[in-house]
Amino acid sequence: MDAMERRDFLKGAGMGALAFTVGGSQVLMTPGEARAQGVPFRLLKAHEAETIEALGETLVPGAQRAGVAHFIDQQVSVSPGEALLEARQLNVKPPFINFYRAAINAVDRAAEARSRRPFAALSAAEQHGFVDAMRQNKIDGWQGPPGGFVYTVLRSDAIDVVYGTMEGYEALGVPYMPHIAPDKRW
């Protein structure tokens, strides 16, 4: 990577931009921009992305628009050592796509067993009730990673995609400081 590309990359990373493939080329954009432009998913299937968006939005309002499914898809596509996913921080064994698929399948199977509809088709009230029961590991017949663990991982990923950008910091009223000048001593 030459100096100009690196500079552009670092500037983009500070704004929450990630590398997405558009028309065969790598383009830096935020997950929300990738969602708005309909960037194809690398690994997630459409129904998996739909479930992740519905879960993300239930856990952290604004996660769907912020591109939580594109964020997760992009991150499960990179080297595990580079992933910014909460699954990595909590020592989930790579490849991380396996965890997310198991979590999505568990959520949709349990939702269908309870209401005959996948999670994304539930009303907002039903989704909140489901997530509360999942968080407490109180869903009968749950098959997959523990519900409380799924809750923690997906909630953290949704928080990162919504609030881990300059706009997110601004929404919280927190000054965005991607780094402190090295010559400043506190």
C-alpha cells in the first residue's frame, strides 16, 4: 500500500469505514453506506442478514440503518486476527461465520417454534419479548450457542456499528478523539 492509499485508509478507518467489494474493486465506506448502496454480502445469505438486522435493531435502535449485517458480513470475511467482532474478543473459535450462522439458526428456529414465524417477521413487541427471554436463557428447546452469549455478542456488535463512528460519538455528545497527539502528556 503506498503512502496515499494508507493515508486514505487511516482517514476512512477513523470514520468507521471498512473495505467492501463493489464491482470487483475494494471501496472504503461505512457499513451504513454499504447497506444503502445494496453492496452484496460476501458470506451471509439474505435471510441471515435479515435476521441479523432485525436482532440488531431490537438490541440497539439504529443498528439496521447503520448496516449491522454488512458490518458482520465484512468482518467474518477478513482474517480472524483482523476482525473487530465481539466474537473475537470473547474467544469464539474462528471462522466466526460459523458462530453467527449457529446463532441465527437458533434464533429463527426458536422464534418459529414459539410463533410460527422467523424472528424478522415478529412484531416489535414480540421481538423484544423474545430477546429478553433469550438474554436470560429462558427459551424452551433452544438449540445453539447459549442465548445469553448470543445476546452479548450481537448487542456489542450492534453498539459498535451504531456508536463506534464519529456520528455515533456525536449522537452521544462525546467528543471524538481517534488519537491523542503523541507530544501531549497528561
